[in-house]
Amino acid sequence: MTTRTTGIARTGMIFRFPWKNIGARKFVRDEEGSLTVEVAIWAPAMIFMLALVLDFAFMMVLNASMWNAARETARAVSLHRVLPDRADDYLRDRLLFRNAPYRISVETGPDEVDARVALAGPEASLTPVMGRYLVGDLNASVSMLREPN
């Protein structure tokens, strides 16, 4: 003999709604589901903090890349390995993230080379978390004496 079931009963799951059979006082005291509520409260704060840490780490890597590229360019121009006319392109090729709108200048005098890289603070952030509140620019400037010809 077979019985026909429809809907939820066909899956074998039985749902009981506790608020139908118990009073409001017991429902409020029941701690089932409290973890879900705590996660719902704390998850946005934790995600915000994680984004803040990742954004700050990205900006520090970006700044270190700017310093390294400026140092390499100033050294290459001071040792006459790179012509002063091609120094801007040389510096841009040395940057880790090339798609950012850097402001690059390499000034060559008779005795020294000055390589500068700057990037606006909001452009330097990975997410809008830090970019919204960061004021100013990330700068890297390296000066070196030129070697005689």
C-alpha cells in the first residue's frame, strides 16, 4: 500500500514552528540562533577591518615600488647607462603597477640626477575604504650625484 504525499512531506523533512506552541517568554529566552545574530552584527565590522588592512598593505607595496623605481632610475642615469631623454620611460617601466596615473619627472643637472614619482592618495588605494579618507599624495624622490663621463 502506498501513500501519496505532496510538497515538503515528500522530502521527508518535518518543520515545526516553535512559536506556535510555546509562550513568548520561552521564545525570547531560547538561545538557538544567537550565533547567527552575532555573526550578522560582527561580520560587517570584520570585513571592514580586513579591507582596511589589505588596502594599507597594498599602498605600502605601491610606495615601496615607487621608491625602488626612483632609486634605480637615478642610479642608471647617474652612471650614464640611460640617457636623460629616456629616463621617464625607464622609470615607468620599473614601477610594479604600471596602470596607475603616476606623475613622473626625472631632472638631470650637470652634477646630479633627481628622480621623482608621485601618486594621488585616492588613486593609490585598492578599495574605496582607504581612498575615501586618504588625503595627500604618495611621493618618492631620489637624488644622486652624476659620475663624470
